[in-house]
Amino acid sequence: MKITLVLVTLFFYNTKAQKIDAQELRCLVCKVSLDELHKAVNKIDPTKTVDVGGYRLDSDGNYRHKSVSQAKSEVHLSEMIEDICTKMDDYVRATWKSNGTLTLLKLITEDGKMNNDMSEVNLIQDDDLNKSLKYYCEGIMEEMEENIIKHFQSGTEDVDKKVCVEESAICGKKINEEL
């Protein structure tokens, strides 16, 4: 009985959730979410277009609408932003064994294989089963949706830096250097 109690106690002591800086975690979630969004936008066929604009007649009797790439359509980008946070279910919190730095690691790569970096990190068990990753993502996407759409429509480079560092200040200076 005592041995079982000691083993159970040791097990729970060794798998206790590690304390994580919430600001650093939000920064990583912001960056990873925008990377996932960027990948999703890049998968859109560039020849697909949608009509945007009003369907009212102007003073000359013409419709004022135009065709834009589906990847730059505000409605399509908005729908993608709403769905992107489900990708956070594929990520886990971890620290790099080499330096102890916090990271978000995608368990399965794009080609369906286990991530090769699994042996390079220590996974962090957390009490909420990584639901906070999705929660943080949803908050960031909701708060910054207009800016994100604007950047994707204009073809801005490094959208993650623009949104996560400059416009929202989610990421601090230390993390900014790593981005």
C-alpha cells in the first residue's frame, strides 16, 4: 500500500504542469496562428476569383463590382480566420532541450508524419489539454481580424511581425528579436 502511494505521488510530482509565461505563450500562438493562416492562403488557387462590390446600379445604369482573387477576398479571408484556430489542436507546448526555450510544436507535419523535432523537446503537460492555445488564438484573431485582412489583401511581408509585435504588442522586444 505504501509503495503504491509513493509511486503515485512520484508520478504526479514528475508530471506536474510547468509554469509558463502567459505573455510568451500568447506571442507564440499569435505567430503560429498567422503562419497557419499564411499556409492556408497560399494553398488557394490563384486563378479563382470572386466578384466584390455592390449590385446596385450607378447613375449611368452600370453595376459597380469587380473580380478579385479569392485569396484577397475579405469574406473568404474572414471565414479562414474563423476556422484557423482549430489548427491549434495539432500543437503542444514544449521546451527545447538545448536551451529550455518555450515553443509550440506541431505533432504531425504537413505530409502526415510525426514531427522530427519530438526528440529535441520536452513536452509540457498542461491542465487544460492545450485548450488555452485555441482560446488565445480565437481572442487574437477576433481582436486583430481587420488588420490581418488588410495585410493579406495588400500582400504585406511578415504579417506575423506586423500584427503580433507592431500593432498589438502581444510580443515584447525580447520575443520580437526571435521572430
